[in-house]
Amino acid sequence: MSRIVVTGGAGRLGRSLAAGLATAGHDVLSLDRDTSPALTGAGVEQLTIDLTDARATHDALESARADAVVHLAAIAVPFSAPEDVILRTNAALAVSVLGGAVAAGVGKVVAASSPTVLGYNAPTGWVPDRFPLDEETPARPWNAYALSKLLIEQTIDMLRRQTGDAVRFASFRPCYVLTPEEWAGAPTQQGHTVRERLDDPALSAPALFNYVDARDVARFTDTLLAALPDIPNGETFFVGADDALAREPLAELMPQFHPGTEAAAAVLTGTAPAFSTAKARRLLGWTPQHHWRDELAETPADRKDVPA
């Protein structure tokens, strides 16, 4: 059993991740400006704190005597605040939490980034060199949120250059997170339901039809933390489902919403997603377990809509 601090533990992803780590047998502390009754029920300790306060964050991390820190806390939605506020807040959180963890002697430090660092939906157009997208796809952020997430990855790299292998680091890019209550019909982060995202491809197109179950992210994080001593230091991983959140193949859908992607998307046959998780499979042995057809109990007619 490890002692793990999760920042932003009261958030959408944070609740499932912290509870999942606790269920796996870890001693989990959530650091967040808010608390969640769900975490109390899951046996997760909670401490309210302003994580942009670097001194208070360092002191809390030092007092926690944690084996690992998983950093999720951030303004989590593009354009949900002024651009300068998003960049300033997320950058401050990265330096405060990640730097504070190193200064507090934490041996494993993991941070959540975002697929948006790749720059899709740029107003001037976006056409990738190839699909599926993976960790080698160039980052081309075009808004403050995506830039702040790339800055988190670069903060990890900066700290790794300071500490060498004395601290083990990694970052991960979770796809569009869906929680258990959202499978049951609660609104997703964008305000509509999962079924509405399936029924109207235009709703899922901005995210390139990607998704991941929050419970799979929790399992990924547990697997990653255990593997950190044995994999190259400072790796970045995509974390997503192994199919697309769509009833039609992306080879047909992608060019409709992202002009110019016809040739690159042609390889996305059947249910293939736009993002590859092959690296997580290769280095960690992790594969997603939750898929929308199972979670939504689609009818046989629905299942036929996408070729195998």
C-alpha cells in the first residue's frame, strides 16, 4: 500500500481516480479547494487548500509524507475563464504542486495533461500527418488551456532535469472523461448526455470522437505508479478507450468535421479511435476495460451501425 496525494480530487476525474486508488488499497489524500461526499464514502482523506499558494502546498505535501503525487488540479475546460486567467492559474498550479512535491521529497510525481496539446480545432485549420495520433504527434497548442497543459508536461521535464532519476516522473493525456453517473444519463462536461453525443456527431467531433471511462484512468494511474521505477523516466502517455465514441467509422466522420483529413483518416477502419494507446499497452500492459456499447447497453440494431 502506498500513500498517494491526488490534487483536484474533488473534481470530475479526481473523484473516480482517488476513489479507485483507495479501492485498490492505497492510502489516499485529496488536496482541493472543495470536498466531495463521494470521497468521504470511499475512504479518501480530504484537505481543503488553495494550491496556488506554493508555501501552503509545500507544507501540506511535506506533512502528508506521500510516496506519490498525482496532479489533476486545474481550470479544466478551455475558454471557461479569460485566457490569461487559465494560463496563469494552471501554470501556477503546476509549479506549486509539482515543484512542491519534489521539494517535499516525494519519490513519484505524475501529472495530467490533455490531448488538446496537439492543436486540433485551430481556427486556421488542422490536418495531422497521420492517424492514429500518438505521443510522437507534434504538439501545436492554439489556446491558453492547451498551452497550459503542454506547460505541465514541460514542468515535469524541467524537474526531471533537476533531479535526474532521484524522482520518477510521468505525465498522461486522458481523453474526454466520462464518469459512471454520466453513463447513467447525467450531463457530461459539455452539458449534453453521452447518448446525445452519439446521436449528433457534431457534439463529439471537436474532441475527435475520443473518450475514456474515469475508472479506466484510475486503473491506468495505479498501473503507472507501480511501473515508474522500471520504465524510462518522464514518459508521456495517451489514455483513452480503444474505440471511438461514434456509430460510424471515423474514416467517414473525420473529414466531415475536420476538412483535409481524408487521406490521414482513411486508416481508421471500423471502430478504430483517433488516438493510440499502444504505448501504454507496450510499456505498462494497460488496456481500457470500459466501452460505450457495454455501458449504454446498446440494442443489436445500434451495434450493427459500426462495422467490426
